[in-house]
Amino acid sequence: MRMIAAILTAFVVSAILAWLLAHAEGRWRVLDIPNERSLHSHPTPRTGGIALLAGLAAGVVTAWVWNGYSLTGWPLTLAVVILAIVALIDDRHTLGATPRLLIQVLAVLLLLLAGAHPPLDTLLLVAVALFLTWMINLYNFMDGMDGFAGGMAVTGFGTFALLAWQAGYPDLALGCAVIVAAAGGFLLLNFPPARLFMGDSGSTVLGLLAGVLILTAHREAILPVWLGILVFSPFIIDANVTISRRLLRGEKVWLPHKTHYYQKLVELGWGHRRTVLAEYTLMIACGGSAMAAATQSLWRQAVIIAGWAVLYAILIYSIHRVEQRREPQT
């Protein structure tokens, strides 16, 4: 019963607050003004992360009041608060890339040094810190299309909720389910055509939580890290390939652009709705594959990962081919 209460609370609080923020005026109305690198054409509020985080907090508090449930210790909670506050400031006043990155690294190191069990050696600490910092920024980079980041939260954390429940970790399953519910409430206002954007306050926190979840599931033998990465691979592959190509071209990767593959599909005429529904299909397939592979031998998991690598290569190649065919017409 506490699970149902916590999940419903997260969904309702997120949905109601999302609606209020979409129609807010005054200081609560922070607009994302479209420019040449935007996929949207009308100014849209970008404070939806507040609704998502409020729903998440309400769900966790409900579970705690109901039966003493604790989703996180104070290090993760503090890291989330730091990221959310800095992102909200950035959404209003546009901080530079360097201050944002330094604060993100600080939040990650605080989390790892205060909350890692068992303690990490130096090399592993650096590797995990880099991974979590990249997940924070990766999720932020990929939050550029109606319904996209919220959909990845629903499918990604939903997959881990099912896996944690099957593995006998009900508290972790509940935590993931609360994130799913909060993201679902936000999606009511964010699904194409979006009336509210997530903003950095939502995307950076979801990125951190996704990274922590992948590592936690590996540590608890729920899902190996390579399959955890597969769950979130619709974001991870697109972001890593795109950033790598931009680095090779000597571009400043921290600046806004329209070269992610989901952006290319929208620009090629698919539009937001068709593109995001195709991405949802990909996300569900990745989550289902990871769940099916979780109980398989290591070599079978390797075959599944290799199969997905080939599929992603085909998809990327196909998008480039379509672009090349359309170039003479532009």
C-alpha cells in the first residue's frame, strides 16, 4: 500500500505543479526563447524540472511517513539539491559552462567521498566521478525535444524498478517507481506539442540519478553495468557519437547545436511526435533486451551488446545517408 501511495503522490504532485508552472506568470515564468539552434518555434516555460523534483520529493516523503522508507542517504540528497539549485539559477541567469561544471564535479565528489560503501580507491574514484559527471551533462545535452528526456526517465527507471523488484530490492524498486511517476506527471505537459520544458534543474538531476542507479545495480548484482548502459543507450550512444564527431571537427562541444541524431530526425521532417515515439520504441526495446539478458551468461550478454552496437551503427549510417540525399535540395 505504501508503494501505491508514494507512486500516486509523486504523479499527482508533479502533474499539478507542471500545469501550474506551464500557466505561471511573474517570477515563476521563465521562458525558453527559440533561436536558430532550437527545435521549438514558440517561447515555452522551462521550469518543469521543479514539478518533477517536487513530485519525486513528495513521493519519497510519503513512503518515509508511511513506513520509515528511505530512498537515499544525505550525500545523494545533498548532491541532488546542489545540482537543482545551480540549474535553476542557470535557467534564470545563464551561468557559464566552467562554473556549472565545477559545481557538478563538487557535488559528485561530495556524494562519492561521503556516501561510497565500500570506500573507493583513487583510480576507481576518478573513474566513477567522471562517469557521473558525464551522465549529468549527457542527460542535459539530450533534453532538447518534446517528451524526450521525460520518456527516457519513464522507460529507463521503469526498467530498473522491475529488475530491482525481481531481485528482491523493494526499496530500490520503489525509489525507481517514484521517479517514473514524477516523470510521468511532468510528461502530461511535455509530450508533443510541449507546453512546458524540463530545464536543467530536471535533466541534470535525472542524469545523476541514472548514473548512480547504473552503478548501484551493478554493485548489488541486479544488473551488470554494461547492461545498465544499454538501458540508457538511446541517450548515451547519441550523445557520445555526436560529441565525438564535434570534437573531431574542432567544435566547442559545450555550445548549443542541432547535430544530435534525434535533432536530425526532426529536421528531416519526422517532427517531434513521430521522432519521440520512435525513440520510445527504441528505449523500450533496449530495456527489454537488458532485462532478458540479465540472467544470461556473460558471452550471451556480449552477443546482445554486439547486436545492439551493429543496430546503432546501421541507424546512424541510415540517418547520414538520408541527410546526404537531401543536401542538393537545400
